[in-house]
Amino acid sequence: MSLAILAVPATLEIHAAASRARPLTIDKALSHCKAEWTRAHDLARSKGQPAVRAQRMAAVAYKIAMPQMNSLAGIKPPSRA
């Protein structure tokens, strides 16, 4: 069995500025969902849950935190008091 090595051009560049098409409100909503995922995962792990169960619980928390995307007001994350 022989292995082939794929050549990657040395001029490959990634421009991060070009991918900045998402509005700031969407970034905030995603940050809120990610924070809820992390909080749920850390809580489950601190209670001694196995990693697989903690990931499942975190996925549910992420989905619950997801706003309704039918209006601009729906994608604004809730304010923290």
C-alpha cells in the first residue's frame, strides 16, 4: 500500500476580514448560546456526570438558549441583570 502526499500551494492565504459578514447582533446571540453551552457542560461535569452526558446536556442548553429568528428583536440576547 502506498501513500500519496498532497501538495498544498505555499501561497494559500486566509483573509479573516472577508468572512466578517455577520451582523453584530448575531454574534451576540451566538455568544449567548455558547456561554449557556459552557455553563451547562461545566455544571454537569462538576456534578460528576460522564463527558458524553455533559455534552448532551450542554447541547440541549444551547438549543434552549437559541432565540427565535423571525425578527430582529428575536436575535438580541437577553440582558443580564
